[in-house]
Amino acid sequence: MIANYGYKDGSGEYYISIDTDQCISCSAARACLTACPQQMFEIISDDYDDEVARIRQANCRTLAYDCAECKPAAGYGRLPCVAACTPGAIRHAW
Amino acid sequence: MNAETLAPTLPEKKEFWRWQENVWVDDSRDWKSAGIVTCGIDVGSVSSQAVLMVDGQLYGFNSMRTGNNSPDSATHALAGVMEKCGMKLEDIHYVVGTGYGRVNVPFAHRALTEIACHARGANYMGGSGVRTILDMGGQDCKAIRCDERGKVTRFLMNDKCAAGTGRGMEVIADLMQIPIAELGPRSFDVDVEPAAVSSVCVVFAKSEALGLLKAGYTKNKVIAAYCQAMAERVVSLLERVGVEEDFFITGGIAKNPGIVRRIEKLLGIKAMESQVDSQIAGALGAALFAYTLMSKKAA
């Protein structure tokens, strides 16, 4: 399942997509949990009883600000969450 | 002459936003002879629904407005349909809660997200060919893709504000002083289709609509402009997840042809017609999940 967390507002589209099928047998040992400086990721049991990653609800409406410090303008070459998720399940829309 | 006779009589304040609440039970069937009775409760931000299923088939439902207390709303929604068929809570084998207030359903055995439940409900209502679902709820919109079993394969939820949702339409109904059920048909009664209002934010759109009225727009034209804006907003969500036929719309807005026809025009595809109240899709999906979970438990 591709889960999109985030929102669209007047300034743009801010979505983080997680391919939760990749989470079920995560080969990166849930590295997303520790890679994010804001600790936005959490592991939950979804509606189909699979253990998958998701963005914490408190962060879903403030992604543009929460992710700002990891964006290229802040000096990162690659987003820490995307780099840590070696199966390639995490994508940012902006 | 006393003060009471001198007091001006104010016109009665009508609730133009108030939509039709529904209770329905399939009288041709008898739940007492059923093997498994399950229930789905969808406590949304604006409306609450309770759906009863007997042996995996829709038996009855109640759709009503959510009050200021989620546990009470869940209890009243279920009591309404149980009263109509003479059922008691102990007769129900499994209850699944869903929606915004799902964790506040006191008698639920399990809580599931409305995303999974709407997909499952749409799959039941529209058949296994349904691939794209748009749930236009009271205060959020969800674009969902699912497989032939109604399992979610992709979703997007926009819950940052009430723009493009049922609540926005209620506000416009009150502003225009037109019953909410008439907004859709009246939005087509215009000479020329107006441009969409530039903002779908409920607060800004309300002031923009007032400005258009002052500028000489008819009420119907303002409604058409707002319907177009809502359609454009949800279509942008749908395009992000991708649209594949069959396309099904759930939630209260599915009853508004002014929005539905405009969405269809923008997407270039027709939405499926539903024989069942589109507002109960979430609770129906929850009842189906309850049936599956109970069947597994019983096996």
C-alpha cells in the first residue's frame, strides 16, 4: 500500500509517501525511526495487521516546517529518512 | 400593554444546513435466524452511522448527526437501528468502530481506520470492479485506490482544513439560505457556468461568496462557483493517487449532483450510481470487517 501523509495548501504540496509493503519485511531494521531528527516515523499495526511505518499524526499537518531542516537548503545532500530506508519505501513530494 | 406584546417577533431561524437523517431496516429478513450478527459504527466529525449486518449481508442502518460527544453519538446511532428491529447489544457478535471518533466507541471490539472501511464498503456497494474511491467527509477528503477485494493499495488524506468537504457545503447552504439538498440541482440553473471561487477555504470562500452576491451574482451562480471550486480541489487529490475506473464516491457529498457532475466532467469519467445511501460506506465497511474477524474467531 502506498500511504501518503501530508497536505496541500496555497504554498505547495507536502506529502511523504511510504510504500508499506516494503515495511512488512524491512531489511533496514526500521532505520527510519532513528534517522529522522524530528522522530516523525512510528511503527504501527495497520488495518490488515501488518507492522508498518507511518508519520505521526501530530506531524502530518506541519510537514513543510518539520522537514525544513533536512531539505537541501539546510545543507543535506540527501534526506536522512530516504537515505536510511534502503528498501526505498520513503519518498517526499517536494 | 406589557413588554411581551411590544417585543418584535423574530423570524424563526431555519437550519438550511440540516440534511436528512435516515433509519432503514430490511423487513424481508429475520435477524434472529442469522448465524453471525455484526455491526459497524462510523463516528465522523459531522455525521455518525451504525450498520447492522446479518451473515455478511446488509440488514439495517442509521445515519444521524454527530453531537458533541462521540461515545453518545455511537450509542444513539446504534440504538436507533436496534430499536427499529428489536435487537439488543448482546445480540451483536462483533462491533468495529471507525471514523474520526473510532477510539471513542465504548462497545467496539476493534477500531479500524475509515480509509480501509470506506474501501471495503465501496467494494460491497459498487462491486469488485471499484478501483478508485473518493470519500468526501464532513471535515476531510480521502482519495483511495483499492484492489478487487476492497483492500487499500494507495491512499491520500487531506485533513488540514474543512475546504472541499461537507462542512463547507453546510456553511454555504446557511449563507445562501437554501436547503442543502437543493444546492446541487440549483447549481445547474445558471446561464453561463461561472469561474470557480478562488478559495475553497470555508472562511475565505464565505466572504468571497458574499462579495459575489454584492457584485450582482445570483445565488445559483454563487453556488455553481463554489461547487466548481470544491470539484477542482478534490480532483487534484484524486489525480495525485491516480484515477482508474470504476470510480465510486462515498460520503454525504456524493448526494450533491452539483459536485458529482463537475468532478465527472473534470476527470472525464462517470462515478458509479449507488443503490444504498453513500453516507454509510464507512460503517458498512466496518461491519464487513467485523464479519470477517468474527468468522475467523468462530472457525
